[in-house]
Amino acid sequence: MSQQLKTLKILLILTACLLLGLATAFLLRPQPNPAGPLNTSLKLGGDFTLQSAQGPVSLSDSAGKVRVLYIGYASCPDVCPTALAVLTQSLKQLSDSERNQVQGIFISVDPERDTPEKLADYTAFFSPNIIGVTGSREAIDQVVKQYGAFYRKVDLDDSAMGYAVDHSSRLYLVDQQGELVETLMHNTSVPTLTTALKALIHSQESSS
């Protein structure tokens, strides 16, 4: 009898350890990433109008070109410069004719700090083929929703910046007809983006 009780006690201890392990694994599970998979249950993309240093800019203004959109902010310390650097290097891999068929659009979700003039200076550092735009909070939120993106302001109590912005980090490839056809992560390789751009540019030629 004592042996049975001892065995039962051991089983109860093992069961408790197993349940504790499962509970710990649940609590420590990875949380959803803002830059994770897009919501593909809805049709994403579409036209919009935001403000640049030269005036209003709509996606449809560059109809007939391949558009590469990126949603971020100029004070972003890492992923935004990485994405724009990848796009810049990819544009340099294209011929002059191909490059003229691509329009980069950097959309800032930080209109309090990113004036159109500031964005013009920021994007000019990377490439003349990239334009910076922003707008009212309502207009920005509409574009973010249209493209299945994400952002949120995060207060930084011990930083001179005051706040940062967490945001999804993707390059959105829009074809000549204004359809969102592909998304790539901000740190995709230059050859991968270049191949995707060339395919879109020349798909128009083959279909005409």
C-alpha cells in the first residue's frame, strides 16, 4: 500500500510539473509582430492622396509606373533607413529606362514631426526617384488601413526624442494599373527587390 501511495505521489508531482511547464510556455509564447503577415482576407491597396513639399500627391498621379510604397517615419532609427537603402540600391541596378518607370513613395505616419519639407530633404538623401508624403491623421490612418499596415506611438520618457513609432515594415509593390501585387520585408535583399521590379516593368511590355 505504501508503495502505491509513493507511486501516486510521484505521478502527481510529474503531472504538476507538466502543467507548470505548459503554463510557462503559454505565457512566454511569442506575441504578434506588427511586421507580421498581412491580413489577406481583405483586398488591400488602392488610390490615396497625401501631401508632399510640391503639393498633393496621389498614387494615381504616377499611373503607368511601378510604385514602391513604404510606410514609416523620418526619425526611425533602423528599419526605415534600411528599407529605403535597399530600394535605392535596387534602383541603381536598373537601367535608366527602367528606373524612369519606377516611383518610390515614402509615407510618414508622424506628421507632427515630419513636415513635407523635412520629408523632401530626407528622401533626397536616398534617391530622386523617392518622394516623401504625409497628411492629416485621418488621411494617414486611411492609407494604413488600405494597405493592411500598422503603427502606434510609444512614449520615451528618458529620451530627447519624446516618442518613437512602432510600425509594420514592408515594401509594397504596386503595378502600373495601381494594383498591389507583392509585399517584401524591409530587409529583403537588393537582388530580390531588383528582380521583382524588373518583372513588373517588363510584364507591362509583354502584355502590350
